[in-house]
Amino acid sequence: MNSHPEPGSSPAAAVELSHLDLRYEGCRLKSPVAEARLLAAIAQGGIQQPLQGVELSGTRILLDGFKRLRCAKKLHLSTAPFVSLAPEEAAGIVCLLRAANDHALSLLEQARFLDELKAGCGLSVAEIAQQLSRSKAWVSLRLGVLAELSPVVREALFDGSFPVYSYFYTLRPFRRLNGPTAVDEFVTALRGKKLSARQIEHLAAGFFRGPESMRQEIRQGHLTLPLQQLKDLPDDPDGCSEFERLFLADLEQAQKVWVRLMTKSSDPRLSSRPFRAQAHLLCAGLLSRLPTFTKTLQSLYDYCGHP
């Protein structure tokens, strides 16, 4: 059994699995596929890499090795090697993050531990960056990514019921246009369905760009028909090309922005001197382009009115 400790950590010692404190389990992403492979490896050769955490007042708090722990319990193992990284939680988390490349912490896992340092341990962004030998931008970026996740999406990503890749590369762009509520509905409908990234991409196109009937089918979990329809129609259900759909989305977004500007522009709360100075410059830029924009819009209107 490989029990080599991390630099600066204590030697590995066998610990009772039932005595481990699992308070940070929610900071690590679950992957049923990876866990199944690991289960087979541990069944054949045992736990080769020690669990890692901190030992605080006789309590061993686990930070790394939750997959190994769950596999060990499935195999009815009672003990596993454990290495204490530091004498207290914040230092242990810092140690784990500094070795993130070795332990393959994902961006979201890094973000959760950074949030624990900031919210749970009371460290500032500057202090965290200094202890990790990272820039403040590196820390802020990850905290910002975590902050944008709704509770529904965060739970689905971390429990492994919705793929992280599909959220970041398929759903995030729709979140900016459609808002978090619509994304929550989509994730709720698809979580745990074990769909491929390609299938999720197709369903997202139908849900966010297709007709209400398709959205209703997806909300109810009836995915076979929408997937077949999207397979039969490589473009959107209205017959538009990808470029045309993107342009229509831009027009729709522009219309929403106009309505918001007209609604809010007379609000008495828009009164501070810094606001007025910046708004004056922005309005000047918009007004200078307004004649050209109006002419372009009129030409598009006339063109589209004579198919």
C-alpha cells in the first residue's frame, strides 16, 4: 500500500472510516463513472493513496479522498490510510489548494474551498491569494463563478446528476439571455437522465429557442420526442439557420433592452452625479449612432416584409 505523505504532512496512519468528519464532502464533485472505475481498482488492489485532511482536537476532518471513502464503504472496509496535512482547517485547505495540480481539483472544487476560506475562515481575497501564491484575480474569478450558480444548479453539478461541461459550455450562454430561472427549469428536467453532452446541447437549443410546446415536453421529462424532432430538424424548429437564429436572438434582446431603458429612464433614483456623468457620455454615443441604426432597422423591416 502506497502511504507516502505530502511534504510537510504527518505520516499516514490507519483510521476508522466511521470516525471521519465529512463536513467538506459537499465541496467535491461526484462522478458516478469515475467512482465505478475506482471501485473496481480498490477491490483488486486496495486503497493505494492515503486519504487527506486535518486532525483537530482528536477529530480527523476529511478534505480529499471522498470517492475512495465511499468505495471502501461499499466494499465493507473499515479502515484506510489517512494523512493530516495541517493542524487546523484553513491551513489544510490551503495545503490542498496549493497541490491542486497533483490532486486534480476542478475549478468548481477550487471555488468551493476558496469560499470556505473566505466565508468560513474569515480570510480576505488578498490573504487567500498571498497564502496560495496566486493573484487576487485568480481567486476572484473562481469565487465569481461559484456565486453565479443558483442553489439548484450547484446541487446538480456537485452531486454528479448534471455534467459540469454541459453547464459551462452549453447553458451559461443561455443564462445570460434567458436568466437563471429558465436554466434552473432545464437542469431540473434533465438532472440524473444520463444524457450525452450532444443530447443536452440539442435539448437546450429546443428549450431556449424552440416553441413553448417543446419546452413543456422537456419540463415534463418527455425527452424522446424533442430529441427526435431536433434530430430531424438540424436547424431550429422554425426553419431558420444557425446564423439567422442568433440574429433573431439579438433582435429579441435589443427589444427587451429598449423596453427596460424606457421604463427606467424616468426613475427618480437615477440622480447621483457619477451616474449622470457616465449616462451622459453613453447617451451621446448612442444618439450619434441612432440615425444609422434607425435606417438599418427600417431597411431590415422593409426587406423582411416582402419575402
